[in-house]
Amino acid sequence: MKECAVECANKNKKCANKECRLWIRHKEDLNCSLIAIDRHGPMTLHQVGERLDLTYARIKQIQDIALEKIDKEEVRNELFVLADGTF
């Protein structure tokens, strides 16, 4: 876990560093996405949206785009392996 998240968790104090890329507007998780994940484990799209102040629909769009990129990357890797002749 990132140093600042560990410090906030140990002190049970919400993070004030809004410039951190892990900062979220959710006081119950001390404003830290790493703490949210540590405390709650896998979350629903609704829970993620609540923490990021986005709608379920927007979170779903972001997820779909990310999965599409992953699929494309896997296809590229497979093509590279085939073109290279190694497995």
C-alpha cells in the first residue's frame, strides 16, 4: 500500500492530499481508494460510482472501454507471438 495510505490508515485520519491520484471524495474510506479497496474488497459498479462521484452508467462505460483495450492488447500479443514464431 502507498505510504500516505498507510499513514492515514494508521492514524485513522482522512487524507488531505487532493492532488494524489488515489484521492476520492469518500470520508468513510478516509478519502483514499486504496483504503476503500482494503476495507471492502471487490465492489459493485454502484459502490465505485459513489466513491468517485460518478453515475453507475459512467462507471460501466469506463469499464467497457478498459475491457475493450485489454482485449485488443491480448490480440496484439497473440499476433506478435505468432509473427515471431515463438510460443
